[in-house]
Amino acid sequence: MKKFLINILVIIVSTSFSLLLAEGISRIFYPPLEYLMPDIASHESLGHVIAPYSAGHDAWGFRNKSIPDQSDIVAIGDSQTYGDSATTSNSWPAQLEKITGTHVYNLGLGGYGPGHYLYLTEHNAIKLKPKKIIVGLYYGNDLIDSYNFAHNVKNDFASFKEKMTKHPIRFWLSGHSVVYRLITYSNLGDIIRLKESKSKNQNSNSQFAYDKPPLHTVFTPEKRLSALNLDDGKVYEGLQLSLSYLDKINLFCLQNNINLIVLLIPTKEHVYNDLLSNIDVPATFKQLITNETSVDTLVKDSLKLKHINYIDVLPALTEAAYHEQIYPVNDDGHPNLNGYNVIARTVAQQLR
């Protein structure tokens, strides 16, 4: 019995040492900024921010190695601009920097909307003396985010706490282990996420999976439709507020000799709408496309009226969807590194 306990102890110690060694080596080759999930803190005006220097983020708490004295381009947006589902170097702002050879500073963070973008333009971006500001407007939730910002609905920090308590071990590892994050970005991580997505609400009409080459992913049209339902007073007001915030950002940019460009980012469902045209999709999917198309028209009309430049990445993403996997295999609505590359290349072409 004693020998058995000693063997168990040896296994535990050697395994722990091996994991610590692997973690140490991983941090040499894989910087924490690329992989680790940062700590979230509350903020009086923005609702939530990333704690300064957390997980390799800069002093402002954004996904950059440092804060430069000057940046040619400042990208402002939500998680689609931050680069969720991809490493730091594979977010679209980082890939845009590689393609253009100009410095691009990333001012994106999940949970933000046009009201936040205005605040960041006036308080952060201006300090970097940029030539251009690119605001990523994501149709998937920016309208309701504008409503929440205007009405001081600060429940986003609470939602982060809820995620922490739901999967505490997984959440802790995401913020402290590069090895764990490498696994989550691997094919094994994709398989696990896909199984979780399919098992979640498997008897519900809130999502559906598509698994035929070149597409393997899960759609959540009901979730996206709720944020694009113009019959909902909050969403409709959020649209008007979003357009107002963009107008104020434009006026601020004009006053400071900055070129503003609004990057129109579609939902995953809209990107794949053409590819799925020959299959029977849920009614919520069809209604989502109808609503998003209406919102897109209203936004473009407003931007044209105010002479605000915009870039629509829907056509490029739709075309790429026929040839490569540009979104994760699970129900994640963020592009993967391939999708972000399509966005970066499209923006770069428009900037020439």
C-alpha cells in the first residue's frame, strides 16, 4: 500500500513538473498577448474594460503590445475588431497592419457598441494622432449595444462574472495557461466546441448545424434576429442612436483632420445566405436576412447622406465562403483567422 501511494505521488509530482515546464516553454515561443484571456474590470463610462497590462495587453487595456506615440490607423469596434476566435496577430487590424505596412492600433473590445466607439474616439484615438479611424459596425449586436449605452444599462460586467462562475476552472485556465489556450485553438478544441454547440439546445429551433464541405459550422439565427428586430422599440431606437453616434464621430474626425471609414460587418448567417440558398433553413434565418438587409440599406443611406466613407465586407466574405472555412465550426459568430484575413485584405484594397 505504501509503495502504491509513493508511485501515485511520483506520478502527480512528475506530471505537475512536466505541465509547468511545458507552460514555461510555451510562454517563450507564444506570448501571453497572443493567447491568454485577460481580466475584466468595471468602468464608469464604458461599463467594462480590460485591466491594464492584463495578459499582455497594453496600459489602456487593449490588445496591443504597447501604446505608440502615433498610429497611422486606429481600428475601433467590438469583439469582431478585437479578434475573438483568433490570436492577436490574426485579428483583422493586425493583419491589416501586415498587408499595408502601416501602424494599426486596435481599440476593439467585446460588448462595445457605437456609443463606446464615440467615447474611445474622443478619449483614446485622438491621442494617437491617426490619419484614419476605422469603426467596425457589427450588425449582429451593435444596435442593441447603442441602446444599452444610451440608457446606461451596465449589465455587461455582470455577464462576464456569470461566465466565470459557469465554468470556473475553464475560465481560470484561459487566463493563466498558454498550453490550455493552444489546445483550445487546435483541431481538438474545434471538435470539443462543435460537440458542445450541437448538444446545447439540441431540441430547440434556436440554432442549426451545417456540415457539408466547404462549410462546417453552427448558426444561431434566433439570437441574431432578436438584435435586428426593428419591431422591437429598443432595437429601432438603437439604430437611430447608432447613426447619431457615427455622425458625431464623423464630425469629431472632420474637426481634427482625420479620415473616418465605417467598416460594415455582417452576421455569419448573412455571409452564408447564398451558399445555403438550396437548403431548407428555419424561418428565423430568412427573417434575419430580411431584417439585416433592411438595416444595411438604412445605414448606407445615412452614411451616404452624411458623406461618410464606408467599406462593405459582405461580398468578399460571401465569395470566400464558397472556397474556405472562414468561421469556427461551432456556434461562434466571429470569423476565424481566414475570415479576418478576408476583412483585412478588403479594407487594404479600399485604402489604396
